[in-house]
Amino acid sequence: MSIGTIGFLGAGNVAMTITKGLLSASAVAADRIAVSAPSKRNLKLIEDLGARTTHSNRELLEMADTVFLAIKPNLAGAVLKEVAPFVNKNHLFISLAAGISIDYIEDILPDKSRVIRAMPNTPSIIMQGATVFACGTHVKEGDNRLIQSLFSRLGISLEGDESVIDAAMAVSGCGPAYAYVAIDALADGGVKMGLPRDIAIKLGAQTLLGSAKMVLAGEKHPSELKDDVCSPGGTTIDAIHELEKGGFRRCLIEAVEAACLKARKINENQLFSHKK
């Protein structure tokens, strides 16, 4: 089974991230990517990568076999209703819209449409991404392996039940923003104590990168790795104490919770407006 031509409904940051990642990974040729959007500016950026562009969503569906829904959640209903008359059994839909459930999409598209819901993240642009995806009721045998293979070119790719997608979005989809805040804060601390800004940023970023790779190596739990750095009576345990006093863990947990609950609220609102 082949991925065919890839189409993006939407030309924003998500479409740009996935397009650049796929091209960097040599996963697909530029002329096998098509994008539709009303914005001339966004389409020009995509055209500069060698992809085909159009202002017509109908034309996009005529060009593409695998169609990514890469738009803001509040536009999902309108765009799905617009393209529904042109969807056929050969189309595989992959929704990248936060908080939009498979049931909602399947209810708007023609009966037995093939739908997958996926949540990649921005490091996919440099092939260091993390994607979790879930399959709808009517996907064909091999559709999941096809998408697994595609997203694996952009980093790690994990298939799960749809019930975990919102939580996964809150961890890995939003997670790069948490990491950037952490790097920026580490750099601020370094500057406060005398480090030049550029050196502080590089040290903070490389430290998070190296630490993440040690976790992914899988030999030890993150708490064990943390303990390895904390010598009895040393400097690191004093620093950890300050993090605990400041509610570092609580803040991260509550950040994930807030993002997840927001995604669930988006879906509830979409379902409500769809059924009115």
C-alpha cells in the first residue's frame, strides 16, 4: 500500500512543519505534496518548497489520496462539510486538529470514510518529533502501518486508543513549549550568575537534549537518573529542593492537565454546535 499524493487542508504551521519534515527525511517527493488554503502568503511559502498549491479544497481532494486536516479546530466543521461531497473510498483522512474526535469527523464525512487522528509535534520538522495516532472504525488493513511508517520518518510514532490522544497532545504536542520555557529559564539563571547569554542557552538546550536521550535509552527511570546527579549534601539536591518549594512538578502536571481539558472542551463545543 502506497501513501500516494499527500494533501494538506490548511497551510499554517502544522502543514509547514510536516511538509518540511517529510522533505528533509526524503519520505516523499515535493511534487507529491499538495496544499490548499485561502492565504496567498502561506501558499507561497509552501510553493517555495516545491509542493503544489491551490485555493480550492475540492481540487485538493482531486489531487490527493492521503488528506491531512491541518486547520484550527474552530474551522474543522465548516471545512469538513465543504469537502464531504468530494470524499471517496480511496481517501485516507488524517486529522491533526486538537480536540476534534474521530466520531465527529466520521459523522460529517460520507459513510465508512477512513479516518485517523494524529498528534505530532513541532520537532517533527527536524525529524526529532513525537507522534501518537489512533485509527477510526473504517480504516483498511495496512492504513495504520502506512501512517506509522510515515510518522516514524519524523521521529517516534506510537499507535494508541483515541482515549489517550488528548493527554498525548498535552504532553508531547504542547511539550516543546514547556521545554523552551525551561531552557529560557535555565539561561536566565546562568546569566544571573555570570554566564554570557549565548553560552547559557547552548548549555541549557544541550543539557535537556542529553538528558532526554538518556531517558530514551531506557536503562533507568527518570527518578533514578535524577538521583544519580544528586550527591549527598551536594549542590544539585539543594537546587532540587528549591524546585520542589516552587512547585515545579505541580506546575508541569497542572500544565498538562490544563491543555488536555482544553482539548476535551473543544470537542464538546464542536459536538454541541454540530448537533444544534
